[in-house]
Amino acid sequence: AESIKFSACKSLLSDQLSAAILDLTEELQTSSLWSNRTLRMSVLKEAFPSLLQERIGLAQMVKRLPEVYLKATFGSFLASRFTYAYGLEPNPVAFFEFLSQYLPNGIDKAPPQIKQYNQGEKENRVR
């Protein structure tokens, strides 16, 4: 579907997807989203293989693995899933909707920046 939308050959589309994933991965690794422990653990729980978690435990894995590796896993997991689910040109609210699945109570547990962004979107629609 994306190849028709962008009238691109598959190899060019693959390059575009890879670039989008890498860019978003880098942004996520340095964003304040990482500091939200609930979000971080929810993403890492889904990102790491369940068998490894059963044998070692997620908490122990987080203690043992270098933070740079954990951040890379966090960023690349979210970036790849978001990009493949929403494509190369998602609407501005799409990431929030995507991210809310990793928060137990959706917006209630969202980082302050997301709450502010969501409030700003509501105000912009009213104007």
C-alpha cells in the first residue's frame, strides 16, 4: 500500500522506512519519555523475549544491561512498530494514540509533555 501511495520502488521505500525508523529511534532515546518508568518498563517487557524474561526476570535484565543498550531497545522497538503501523507520514496525533497502549491508564499516566501536547491540540481545534 505504501509503495502505491509514494509511487516508489520497494528498495526506495525500504530506504525511506529505515531512515524514518532511525530518526525516530534517535529522538526517542534522548526524549523525556525514557524517564517515565511505567512506560519504560512496559515497552521493555514487550521488547525483550518472554523466555528470557521468564528465566532471568525483567527487573534483573534491567539491572544487568547497560542503560545505553536499554535506551536503544526502547527507542528502536517503539520507532519500528510505530513506523510500520502508521507509515511514513502519520498525522500528529498518531504517536500519542500509539504510545497510549503502553500506558496502563492511557492519558492519565502519560508524561507531562504528552498531556500538554494533547491539551494544545484541543485548544487549536477550538480556535
